[in-house]
Amino acid sequence: MTELKVNLDFACHACHQHFGVTVRCAGSTLSLTAPVLASVAVPCPCCGQINKLLFGPDGTVHSVTPHPPARIPEPSRN
């Protein structure tokens, strides 16, 4: 199994504060020659909003978007 540590530098989608994180990626997909993108949810240390990052194995951040909130089902009124 291939393992890779990737440093990601980006700005929060909400407060635009710049910061960085290091993520550890593992799996057989990393050894493919085709381009591969991964996704990770990262909370902002400044405002607490969760950022969804789409990034490549070279550390290039392709997008930073709000992470969708968890959907909690409402109880039936029946």
C-alpha cells in the first residue's frame, strides 16, 4: 500500500484566513498513473467553519468550499 503525506495551504471559505494542514493519504489508488484527486474536511482554527478541500497528491488545492452540514432527519408527525 502506498502512503503519502501532503501539505495543503489554503484560505478559509468563510473568513479568508490563510493556514495549512498536513494530511496522510494511503491506498492503492496513489500508485495509479492517472490523475487522482482527494477530498478532506478541515475546520478553520479562526472561525470554526468547516472547509471541504479538493486536492491533488502534489499538494495543489483545486477548490475550497463550505462543507455541507449533516442532514438530520425530522421525526414523522404521524
